[in-house]
Amino acid sequence: MKHGNIYNAFSIFITRDKKLFELRGVEFDKPTIFFGNLWNVFRDIESEREVFERLYEKYDREKLFGIFILHRPIFVIKDVNLAKQIMIQHFHNFSNFAGKNFHEIFDNYFANHLGCLEGDKWKNAKEKLLSVFAMANLKSLDKCFAFCVGKSLKHIKLQHAHVGETIVIDVHEFINRYIGETIAMIVLGIETGSRDDIVDDILHTSNQIDNELMSFKTMMYLTLTSMMNFRNFKINLISDGVKHFFKQNVLQQIEIRLKQQANNKHNIMQMLIDIGESSEKILSNVFMFLTGGFKSTKELLETCLWELMLNNDIQSKIIMEIDECMEFNNTKEINFEQLNKMNNLNLFMMEVLRKYPPIHFGTRICTKDCTITTKDGELLKFEQNDVIYIPITLIQNDQKYFANPNIFDPTRFSEKINHTNLLSFGLGPRKCLGENFVILQAKYLITSVLTDYTIEKTSLKSSKSDEMEIQLTRRYRQSFRHAD
Ligand code: HEM
């Protein structure tokens, strides 16, 4: 085929989809052939994030706009109420995540991952899993989180030099260790004392999965299968090394637990066995913790420590709350009920999630043609297979929904109205399964560290020039009892 013919073929391909936005009256920027609206990204002029930011601002008055990611047209929702309608009220018309073929890269070994399931299979699985991940159920794990923080701090302290009562730690290292410890102890139910190498194995495998999913091979596979709608072509993208980890640490653990029968240790693995999940499903659900769950949790926890370091007044308020709670309850450990009553801690968590949501986009695919009537009476038509993006970070940093969005201000959540615009864990029936788990993990990290230390900018000279270093200085609790 001559170059001109190839060009024409692509033009027809693109124009066909361009009409989709025109016919629906949706504003969009003219796409470049093959690259869509990402031509600047390929030329290294803008990042993908900057393209979305620019278009989000450009179509300021619209409720939604169109964008082409390569050849694929996508509806980007700007209006938070429309986003809620899609995720909640119209869930039956938008019940699946977009990018389905991304899920298809997992062969049968991992294909029972909740995020991959659809229809009744998804509904039944989610109902069962929600019972495990409900706050009331996770309550029994409260002591384990604090234990994991203590263990991780001890580990990190051994590797860093102390100066008196002050220590400089690398936030990445500390948070990696803490997440590794929680997965080992709370998810897999492995006593880390009995397997010293398990945390290193978890961290190594999570890294390996990440590299495999971001590899050139995976990207090429995803692009080609999505462009050609070539759904039944599968290649092995997850290595045998990763599968070996799962065989050894998940399948073997399940077998041991099933044989022991009366194992009453509290951990997610045991809870999944107790609700009658099969080995394959448990394996796939543990896989979630090592993939998206790991990266987003890491980002959230690191940001929490960082923002506490930057905002001394907010840190002091949380410290006071911890000291008051301990003195009032005459305890050295904060339990689940007490944790939930800590208002400043709650507000702080919400503000971190607003300003820095670890996942930048929610996605949905339209599963049935439908018309949505917006709050102001506008009628918007969607058709089966329309792809929807909800730009969580942009919406949560939009002046329209959160006044002075660049200012880190937890008190904005004192007003209830702001809570409902928070999309960091998604909304509706497809909402994140791990939300409660992650919130507990974060709150125990903060209270455990601040019980004994204050977090400050580094003033000590450290061995590394990493930007993510913080200084922990030992502190002594304040007393609130008045001398009579
Ligand atoms: C800070 C950490 C995390 C954040 C910010 C986060 C955020 C999200 C978001 C935005 C979604 C899409 C929801 C929607 O579109 O309505 C999601 C889905 C999901 N998340 Fe998380 N997530 C985190 C950690 C985890 C962890 C640790 C797990 C492990 C259990 C997990 C399991 C899931 C699952 C299974 C889904 C799909 C739910 C379904 O298909 O019904 N997430 N998450």
C-alpha cells in the first residue's frame, strides 16, 4: 500500500470516531492521526497529565469534553454531579471499568481478581468480599497494624545512625517495609519472625509485577489488542518467578490453614477461607495487594508523613489528640474505637486524599445505551462501549468544588458538603474494596509514629541526598490533668 493510502485509511479510522463527539455535541480538540491528542506527549513537549490539565481548563464551562488517547475516543467528565450520576444512580448502565483488555492480560492464574469480573460473577464476589473488608470486621486487626509499624521502625532504625534522640529515615524505605510487614502478617497471616525473608520477597515480587506490567511487551500487547479489538489473543505477561512466589506463599499457606482447621489467627487469608473462597480466588485477591493496591497505598502513606512534616500546626493538633486519648483512657495503645473518634486525624486523612489522590482517574464503560438528565435538566446521551474517564485529581483540585484548592487545609472537611465530592476511592457499587483497610493502615501509621516521635524536616546530615528524608525526634507525652 502506498503512503497516501495508509494515511487515508488512518484518516477514515479517526474521522469515524471524531463524528462520535460531533454528533453528541461534545467539545473536543482535533486529534492527530494515530496519536490522537497525545502527539505532544510523544514529542516530549507535554506530559499526559499536562494534556488533561490543559483541556480541563480549556473546556471550563462544559460538563464533559472529548479526548483521543491514540485512536480511542474518551468522554472526560468534569462535572462532579454528572460523575456521581454515572457511578451511583446510573450504575446499571456503567457497571464495568474501561480498559477491559488490560484485565485480560492476566491468564487464569490471576483472572479472578475482583476488578476483572463483570455481571453476576462480579456482584456475587463483591458481596462476599465486602463482608471481609467491612470496618466492623477489620476491627479485629487493630493491634496488628500498630505492631507492624513498630517492627518496621525497629528495622529501619537498625540501618540508620542515631544522633541522641533523633534519627533521619528514608520515607520510601520505611513505608515499603511497613506495607511489606502488613501484607505478610495481616494479609497472608505469616508470622514474620518465622520467615525473616518474607518481607523482602513481598517487596521484590511487587516490584517485579510492576516492571512486568509496565514493560514494552505489555504496552505493545495492550495497544495492539485494543486497536484491533483482538480479544482472544493471549500471551504470558506474568513471569514464572512471580507465579512461584504465589504458589509458595499463598497456595501453601491456604493448604496449611485448611489442614490445621482450628486456626483462629486474625488475618485476611483466614477470613477469606472462612467465607468459603476457593484457593484461586484467594490467590487473585492477594494479587490485588501486590499490584495497584501496593503502589497507591505507598503513595498515600508517604504523602501523609510528608504533609505532617510540612504542617507543624496540624501535626501538633494530632499529637494533642493522641495524648488526650491515652490519658483519658489510661492506655498506651490506641484501639479501633478511639481511633475513629480522632477528629483532627480524620480531617487530615480526608485532606491528603483530596489534594493527592493516588489514583488519578476513575473509569467506566457504558454497558447499555442511556440518557442522563443532569441536575440542570440537560439531556446527555451515552451509547454502549463509550469510554468514560473521571479525572479525580483535577476535580478535587478544582476551585469550583474546593475553595483555594492549592492550600492544604483539613478544616475544609468540617463542612459536610465537601465529603461528598471526594472521589479518591471511587463511588457507588464499584467503589474500592480496600478503602477501609488502607484507612486503618494509614491511621495506625500516623498514631504509632506520633505517639513516640515528632516528624521534622531533616537538619542532620544524612548519608543520602534523597528528597524524601524526614527526621524523627523522640518526644514525651503531655499531661492534661490539672494539679488541684
Ligand atoms: C490508597 C490506596 C488505594 C486507593 C486510593 C484506591 C483507589 C481505588 C479506586 C479509585 C478504585 C476505582 C473505584 C471506582 O471507580 O469507583 C479502586 C478499585 C478497587 N480497589 Fe482500590 N485503592 C487503594 C488500595 C486498594 C487496596 C490495598 C486494595 C486491596 C484489597 C484495593 C482493591 C480494589 C479493588 C478490588 C477494586 C475494584 C472494585 C470492584 O471492582 O468492585 N484497593 N480503588
